[in-house]
Amino acid sequence: MKLLIVEDQPKTGQYLRQGLTEAGFNAELVADGSTGQQLALSGDYALLILDVMLPGRDGWQILQAVRSAGLDTPVLFLTARDAVEDRVHGLELGADDYLVKPFAFSELLARVRSLLRRGSASPQETSLQLADLRLDLIRRRVERSGQRIDLTAKEFALLEMLLRRQGEVLPKSLIASQVWDMNFDSDTNVIEVAIRRLRLKIDDEFPNKLIHTVRGMGYVLEERIA
Amino acid sequence: MRRLSLSSRLALLFAACTAVVSLFAGVLFSHASEAHFVELDQQLLDGKLIGLRRALHDIQSSESEIRLADELSRQADLSLRITGSDGQRWYDSSAQLPDKLPQTPGLSTLNDGGTDYRVLNAPLFVDKPDSPQLTLLLDITHHQHFLQRMQHLIWLTVGLSALATALLGAWAARSGLRPLRRMSAIASGVSAQSLNARLPEENMPPELAELAHSFNAMLGRLDDSFQRLSAFSADIAHELRTPLSNLLTHTQVTLTRPRPIEDYREALHSNLEELQWMAQLVNDMLYLAKADHGLLSPKREPLELAQEVDLLLEFFAPLAEDTRVTLTREGNAQMEADRTMLRRALSNLLDNALRFTPAEGEVRVRIVDEAKGLRLTVENSGDGIDGALLPRLFDRFYRADPARQEGSSEHAGLGLAITQSIVRAHGGQIRCESGNGWTRFVIELPKGD
């Protein structure tokens, strides 16, 4: 999957490319707006990550050029300015998402994956599974090793999200936004507690733990062979 | 064009007033004296007319001419012309008399070649219709000269008194405005370093006392905001110093010698936590800075408050269940507000309430729909907060619990300040009350139209 990063700050750009490459993407980095626009217009990319302030042409101009060329490549904006007008402007021009600096890389990665998934609607699934954990989407039931587990509605939604994005590190802010629709920065530890309570039901009685904490980044559901 | 100074304006106004008043007085006086002269002349001429009529009662006789000359000689500035009923000039007492004389009966005034006359026309015989006409001419040049001199004097007085009042007025205005200049001197000395300067209100004239009072109040408000602002900057530096020094120390110590890979991982993780805390702090401060600049512009979307609160309570449910705290909500109201901002504001209050509620306590959210607006209260059972600390709760970086120090917890102490900014951006107010084992945050919001 080819991604294009247009970012003029060398350190930021290189770390973004490194992070995305290591996450399994084929990420290309350019530092100026004009080259960025040329590449973006080639249509070879599955996603564009644009900084707003760029030499040559700014992020908005590139977005405009891409959209008027009839391309619907998803665009993720990076901006250092948290001005409301910026967001409104970007979204009006057809940006798909934006992140305000400083942001966490895990957050960026999760958003990139969301945007890439958006296009390819997965076939209707009736159940989700990892190892011996099984989630029945139709009957809304969860079992592990054949053992029925009772979950609250929100716990079910949380587990469904973890299962759908298994192997991905999900930052707390993303979980709060997707499961509870809380779209703001918050220093509350609700998510930690919610995960702990889910673990109690899913993992505690089983030797093979599935929910893992990635310190400082978030949570991931995966099978780790000890 | 430059506006005139207040003192010159006052001086000019004074001068204009004096000029008008003295001009009026002068004109009145000169009219009065002229009228007085006319009256004197009338009396004199009337007296002379009687004498002349007596002298000329038998105009045909030769004696009458002698009597006439005698009568005229007693008044050197009086001349006489006698005209027949047919208009024929019979007699002129002096050769220099003007040819044309006013014919109107009674008193009139005539100027002829530099000489002024008061003229009285009267018939010689009162009861005869075809009587010869007597024209008495009184030389009044010296009167007129007097009047003219007086007029000059009046103009001079007007001019001089106007000038004098202008000068005196300028002086008076200048000294009268001295308190104002003192004010401006103090005002011009005010800068960020000297916001504690105040005008002396007690020895100000009453007209300026009010201004001085508002001026002082303004300085007070500025001083207060400035103090808060500088405290805020100092606090920012202070808050950031702890994690920064942790980062520096930890990174340097880690790099001083080769270590097992696990140690590096541990160091990076620890740094990551500090960095995330700093990022959160910076984001919160940016949010507050935006609020300070009036850049928080809430969207107005119709909201069911009960629904919003229930969603939040559901969000906080895991946290509450952990300490077996009961979360309840009562009441409902519709209002127009920004959903995300409102959730953020309430989430800070709920988070705060849950942190201070003892195990098995209670957190209640109440929505009261009133005619004026609506009231949202978030209350929690617990020890309560010292009344003296209540006003400071919404200060940035303020922590009611002294045990929780900066950098040591994930809470930077900006949550309540952010909530207050959001409530204010919606035109509302927030306050905190505490007592009887309850702590209560009250938000009052105007209804969206």
C-alpha cells in the first residue's frame, strides 16, 4: 500500500516515514509542496498525509488540485494550528481527517488504518474470532474456549473494536471516540478502567492473554506465543 | 485638523461671553444716552418755540424783529428759519443754514456738511391753518461727538474685556484642569510594571472623582488579569520544568554507559509517558489560550441534555463501578450548544467529582429547566472543599488537594479552567458550593434564544 507524506520538517517527515514503513506501508516522503502535488496527481497513492504549511504550495492547495483532478484519494491533514477555521476550511475542501500537532504516532497510525479501511467495505461478517475467543455479532454473544461470557453493551462494543482491529495498537483517545463517541482530549483514566474490567472477564481465567497494554501508546488485541 | 485644547476652548468661550455681555451693555447705554439727549433737546426747543411765538405774535411790527434777535441771541447754537404758508423763505437767522430742511412736523435730526442739527418744525400760530412755519435748528454737533467717542469707548471696552477674560479664563481653566493633568501624568506612567499606580480619589473635585474611580477600577482589573497572566506563564514554566528535567536526566543517565536492550526500552517508555503528559498540557493550554482570545466559537446544535448526560454517565460507569459509586441523573432540558464542548465540560466535572467521592458514595447530575435559562448541577458526596478555596478552584493549575503535586499525576489541574471557558463561551456561568457533605458545581446557561 503506497502512502505519500508531504512534510517539510525533516525530522517529523523521517520519523513518520520510518514509523509507517515499519507498520507495513510503502511510504514516500517529499518536503516541498510543488513536488508533493505532482506526485499526488499521479494517482498512485492510497493515502496522502499533508502538512498545511509547506514551501511552494500549501497543503490546502494540493488538496484542491487533487480534488479538482477528480481523485478521491483519502487525505489526512497535519496542522500545528488548532484554529477552528483551519478545520472547517480543510474539511470543506474535502480533507478526510486531520491531526493537530503535537500528536501521538499511535494515533496517526490508527487514523491512517481507519481511512484505508473506509474504502474497502469488508464483507458482512457474522462473527469475529481470535484464538479461542469468539464474538457472535448476530446473537451478540461472546465465548472463550466454549465458555459463555456476559458483557455489557459497551464492553461488547469495545471488544468488537479490538477484534476488528486485532494486531493494531489502539490509542485511548481512539477507543473513547469509537466506543463512547467522546471526541475530545481528556486526561481521565476511564479507558484504563474499562480495559481492566474487560480483561477481568476475557483474560483473567485463561493462561493465554489476548489484551495487551502497549505502554504509553494504547492497547492491542493479539495472540502472543510466550 | 488638530482639535483646540480644552483650556483654549474654555478661554475663547469666556472671551466670547464677556464680549457679548459688554457689547449688549454698551449698546444699551449708548441708546439710552442718545434718547436722553433727544429728550433734552426737545425740552429746550419746546421752550424756545414758546419764546419765539411770543416774540413773533405780531409779525408785521418792527418790534418783533428786535424781540426775535433778542430771543435768538440768548441761545447761540440755535438758528431759525421762517417760511411763509406758500413755501416762501421769509427769514434765516444765519447765512449758513442748509437749503433743504425736513418738512415733517415735530422733531427730526439732520446732518449737513459736518454739522448736526436737531430740527423742530411748528406753525407760528397754532390755530391758523395758513400760518407761517417756524423751523428751529439746534446745533448738536458736540452731542454727536460725545456719542461717537462713547461708541469708540464701548468698542474698546468690549475688545479689552474680551482679551482680559480670555487671558484670565485661560489661566483659570488651566488651574481648574490641574487634577486632569495630574490624572494624565499618572495614566501615562502606567505600564505593565506599574499597574499598581492609583489616582488619589479623595482630593479630586466631584466631577472628576467618578472618572478617577472608574480609571482606578480599570487599573485594578488590568492588574488582576495581568497578575493572573504572569502567574499563568510562571506556572507553565514550572509545570513543564519537572517533566523536562526528568527527561533530561533520564536520557543522559541512560546514555552514560552501554546497557541491555531492555533498559533502553524502559527508558524510552518512561520518556514517552512524560512526553505524553507534556503534549496533553500543551494542548490544554492552547485550548485555554483560544478561549482567552474568544476563539472558542461553539456550534449551536439542538441537544437533549438528558441524553448527553446519560451517555457521559455510561462513559464514566466503569470508573464509578470500580469504587461502587452510584451515578444518577434527573431532569431534562433542550438547549442549543456545542455537543463536543459540552461533553468535554461535563466530563471534566464528572471526572473531578468521581476523584473526590469516597467509595460507595454518590454522584448526581441534575438538570433544571427554568424560564430564564437552565441549571445543570453536578454534585458528589464527600468531605467537601474549604469555602476559602472555592473561588480559586477554577484557576489554572490550581489543585485543591495539596498532596497532589505537579508532574506527579496525570492531572495538570486545567480541567476545571477548561470547563469554565466552555461554559463562558456559551454565555453561561459556573460556580462551586460545598457543605453538608456535598460538593456541588452549578452551571447556569442561557437558553439558545
